[in-house]
Amino acid sequence: MALSETRSSRPVGATIGLVFGGLWWLLGAQVLPAPWPAPAAALGFAVSAGLIFLVWRRRGIAGGGTAMFRSRMYIAAVALEVAAIALASHLVPPAQMNPAVGVIVGLHFIGLWMASGARRFLWIAAGMCAVSAASALLPPGPREAACGFGNALVLWVFAALA
């Protein structure tokens, strides 16, 4: 079994993915026309919370599960992600920042795959990069909604299935 595939590590990683899925959902919800942002945000919170509950219930609350998060490859992937987002904030037009961040976050999952050997991270990387790149082609408003909702769905699906 790969490092990230052990029973105790899965709920921790899945929970992180589900929480970030909820944050992406909030990015999508904030650009909806009134009165939809608040109900959409509440829906995203409910979905994230419900999936987190199901993941922990299905796998049990186990101690530990953080070995991958201490590996050098994981630390390098996150450090490069943070540096790339900081660089993008200076190079990418503000209107394209959400899709750029989506691609960067997606690419960081390649490092998580390298750290863990879990192929689902490659699927997350491909999904987030595809959603984010496609959303960059849309006009403002729909761009942020598609990027936020699309990346939330990618994270929710793959984290809940992990």
C-alpha cells in the first residue's frame, strides 16, 4: 500500500481535500447574482461537512495519518505551490488569477502523487488543470463561477472516493 493509502492517513488527506473543495465552492458562489451567493455558500458548506462526516464515519477516526505530510516531496510540492502563486500574483492579470491559481494548485497534486504513489492525485491534477484552463476562456463572472464550482467538484469527488 502506498504511503497515502494507509487506513489512518486517508481521512486526514480526504478531509483536507474536502475543506479546500468547500473553499473553491465559496469562490464560485460569491460571483452569483443576488440572492444566490448565500444559499450557494450554505450548500457548499453542507456538502463539505456532509462528505467529511461520511469519510470519517466510513474509515473511523484513526490516530496519526500524517506521514505523507512530513515527506520531503510533499513539503517541496507545497513550497513550490506557494512560490508559484506568489509569482503569479505579480505576472497574471487579476481577472485571470483564479484560473491561474487553479492550475497551480492542480499541478501541486503531481508532487503529492510523487510523495505518495496514489494515482488519484494525478486525476485531481488533471481535473483541476482542465477545469481551470477551460474557465480562463470564459468572460468574468462565469469564469470565476466555473473555476470555483468546477474545482470544488473535482476535489469533492476524488477526496470522497479516496
